[in-house]
Amino acid sequence: MLRINVDEISENGLDVQHDLARDWVEPLIGPQFYGRDTNVKAAFALNRAGHTVIVRGRLTGDLAFVCSRCAEEAAFQVDHSFTHVFIEAAAKATKVPGEVDADDDLEVTYYDGDHVELEPLAAEEIVLALPVAPKCSEGCKGICQTCGKNLNEGPCVCTSDVVDSRWARLKEIKI
């Protein structure tokens, strides 16, 4: 899908625009997120120094998610920039002893042959762009653990001083 021949990258670089189809994106983003827009757009700027390729990329698109606190749908705008380096695998074999390994400090992928694959990079960066526990807002109050009411819509009638019987003995401790 996104296979770039290294020899086609000129001195001025190469710009690649690609729409990542919804059916390609959705398996990556898991069940909590889902596509709102038909595509996530990927823009790559590739520059070459010998057989080393530097990729600066940006992913943009509209997704939706289920809030991790209140279980309501909310919009999520993907706008994620990244930089990645591809180094020819033969360069790894010629590493000088005592020299600092490039992949110790950078996002590096070694490639064989004359092509770099941008599809796995785009997949990884989409996953990294998403929050682990997305919230519809910073002030989301969540749901009542007793009755399940969305507390963003107002308070529920449940009593808040109910103590789990397993923890009741802790009230007797005097400090």
C-alpha cells in the first residue's frame, strides 16, 4: 500500500499524501474508538541522505469514541505529527565498535532492499496518537456506581455514605 522506492526520493525530497481507508484504520483503533470520517489522512515528507531515509509524517482525521467515565459518545480529532528514520540494514552490519547505536536514541527501522514500507509506520503512529482512557471532557463526572445514571446530567438519588460491608471494620480503627 505505502511502499516507497528509496531511489525515487530526489534531493528535494518526496511528499506522499494517502487516505487510510476506514476499514484499514478501525482494526487498529480498537473497540472504544471508531471512524466518523471515511478516512484518516496521512501526509509524509521523505528526505534521503545516502540510503538513510528520514520521514516526517502527520495523521489527521475525525474519530469518535466512547467516554471511559460516562460511556457517552464524543468526538476525537486526530492530529498527530511524528518523525521516523529508516536505515539500510547493511549499515547496521558495518557498525563501528564503541559507536553509539542510532536506534538507541531515535525511532529507527532497518530496511532490506530498495524500498521502505510506510504502512506499518502509519499503523503504529495511529495507535500512539490515541489516548488510553479517553474522556468526553476533563470535568466528566462519570456514572453512578450504584444506579448507573450519567452524573453529567445531574445528581442521582443514591445515598453516597453506603459502605461496602467488607470495609466496614475500618471505621472502627482509631488513629
